[in-house]
Amino acid sequence: MNKSNETIALETMNWVNRVVIGLNFCPFAKPVVTQDKLHLRVVQDSDWAAILTEVIDECNLLDASANKETSLVVLPGLEGDFLAYLDLVQLAEDLLEMHGFLGIYQLATFHPDYVFAEASTDDPANYTNRSPYPMLHIIPEEQLQKAIESYPDVAQIPKNNKKLARLKGLAAMETLRKNCFT
């Protein structure tokens, strides 16, 4: 099934609004979305070189834009192999360093098959990072630092998210994610 970029973007934003913001998995996300400061780029290509070029292009776009603070690069062509996706993430991080973006941007990772290192595949906590499509969240470190300074205990966020996901249970978390699709 080949979906349009518009459909993929809509389903991604459904997830951002219903899961990330709706469950408050990221307490910093709502203002970015409501103030239209999130840029979303859909890259249908599965060629790693093309994807990595798009990631650098997105960093350049963020550098040049006064209106966008952060970006989601959505990669529907990378569905399936989570471990291969993690290899691509490592290459993207290396490329950020090569292009002088180390210390300026960092990447957060989301994938439909996300599994935390210490978790089983059926742990509801994995759904804190299970998105409709593989994606990279490009976060400006300056913005991240301001958010950290304004939040009382930022280290508790992932712990609280995992706890909430486990409290809701696997079926509820699966349903939340599935309901993001059109």
C-alpha cells in the first residue's frame, strides 16, 4: 500500500496529537505544535544516502527558519527492520557531526517496532516510542536546554511515560497507535 505524503503526514500528526501530546509523553510538544513551530518532512525513499541527505537538508532548513523550532523526518520506506533503522540512526548522528551540527541538533528516535533495550517486545512501555512510521525527531539542543531548565525533573519524564503506558496496558496502547491511521 503506497500512501501519499499528505496521508502519512496526517497520520503522523494524529499520533503526535493523540499520543505524544494526549498522554503528555513530551510536556514540551504541545506549544510547539499549537504555535506551528514543528516542521514535518515525509521522505518516501528507502535509499539510505537519499534519507541522510534529507536529514541534513532538514537541519539546514531549521537553521534558516525563524518559524520552525523542531522537525520530524518521517521515513515510511524504512518500516520493518528496527535494527537496520537503528544502524541508519547511527549513520545520521555521524553525519550530523561531519556537517558541524554536533552540539546544535540531536536526534530522537521513533519506530513502529520500537523496543527498549531492557524491554520485551510486548512491553506497553515501548509504545512511548512506537510511532505510525519510522521517524527521526531533529531537536535543537538550545531549545532542549531551555526546556530542561524550565522543567522540575526532566529525568522523570521517560520513567513516568513508561509507567503510564504500562498502567494503560498493551491493548490500550496498541489501539491508541492504530487509531492514528486514516
